[in-house]
Amino acid sequence: MALIDESTRFNADELCSPVIGIAVRIGKHDSGMHTHNKAQLLYAPQGCMSIQLKGKKSVLPPTRAAWIPAGVEHCATMNNVVEYRSLYFSPAITPPIEQIKVVEVNSLLQALIERMAFWPWDKPEPEMRNTLALFIEELEQAPEQSLSLPLPTDPRLITWINSLGHPTSVAPALNQLANQVGASSKTISRIFNKETGMPYQSWRQQWRLLRSIELLSQGLQVNDVAYQLEFSSDSAFITFFKQQTGATPLQYLHSSA
């Protein structure tokens, strides 16, 4: 069995096959922070999900996949209906990738993930070898697409950082954030530079980019995204998005289709 839903009890670590694949259609979901004894590849051909790691958040729009090594604590969140595929690899056949990696999924890698996600959980290992070898080759050569954001851990900012997970939250300007958390703009700037390696304004722009990708992937129109993220106009948002990604929002979504 590979096609599961929210009612299915599933724990990849309890299954002994070298490769365990699942295909899921799910609505709003929060996996909570957890780890696996097996490495995992997580991919969403439809919708958008976010992955939170220790000190970092990453966004997975369509045609992006995340490689998560065994033992890495992470949390996957979906706020809209998502078709996703997940592959789990036993230590004996795990691809030699030791770091978390977000990669672009081309048509061949997509086809391999789709096939492996529907493998029966008792598939004999010899029947996996050719497909698995090609999958590993494609994964290792896939271009990295880092859509991530480092998260500050200073106690004065934790409540505010957690509030950004609300669907209508917005990262405010620096002076507004200072008022919200009760610290000076200078103090907040120092925290962000020290803990994220980025000035707050750069961090805020990266947050807006990741959030805009999430919203666009959920089907919101460009004007709705521009309004929700407090851009001065639709054109200002489109210009910002193109500066960050090299494509307009519609071009970016089309390339992810």
C-alpha cells in the first residue's frame, strides 16, 4: 500500500523495505517536530508546504523537493490541499547526501519519484535497483533551489516569530516590530545580524518572498498577494518578485507547473 490519507497509521521506521514510498492528498496539516531513522525525500507536485528545521524555515512550491537526512528534526506544514509524495530510505541504500538539500525537480526526477511513491511496501530489493540507481544519480545532479529563511532564537522574538505562522500574518517594518516586542530598533537590528547573518530589512524581504510563493501556490491572485503582504501596488510586488527570482509571479508558477 502506498496511497494513504489522514486516517492511515503510518511509521516508515517500522517498515523493513529498503525504500518506502507514500502518496498523500491532505488539507491543513502540521506534522509537529519529529525525526526519522531513515532519510526522507519530500515533494509536492501540487500545492505548497513549508518545512521548519532547527533555526530555519524552507518553502517547497511545486517542482521543489527536500532531502532530509536521517535523524534531522523537522516539521512539515500544509495550509491548503496538497498532493505530496514522500520516500524513505533505509541506511543501507541511502544516497550519500549528508546535508539538508532543497532541489529543483525536473521531469525525469518527477517521474522517478512518482513511480517509487507507489511501490508496494513488500517490493523485492532486486526489482528496485535500476530505478533507485537512476533516482540517486538525478538527485545528486539536481540544482539546489534554496528557498529558506534563518530564524532568530532570542527569547524577545519567539512569540512574534511563532505568530508569523498565522495565515494572515505580515512581517512589519522595523519600527513597527520594535513597538510590538518592546525593544529598540537598534536592539532588534543587532539580534538579526547576530542570529541570522542578515539585517532585518533583508530578512523581512526574504520572508515576504517565501510567503508570496506560498500564497501564489495556494491559488491567490497577484493583486491579493500584493495587498496581503502590504506592497504599495501590484506592480511594486511584481518588480520585487522578479528581482528576487528572475521571473514574474505568473512566470514562476508556470515553471513550477
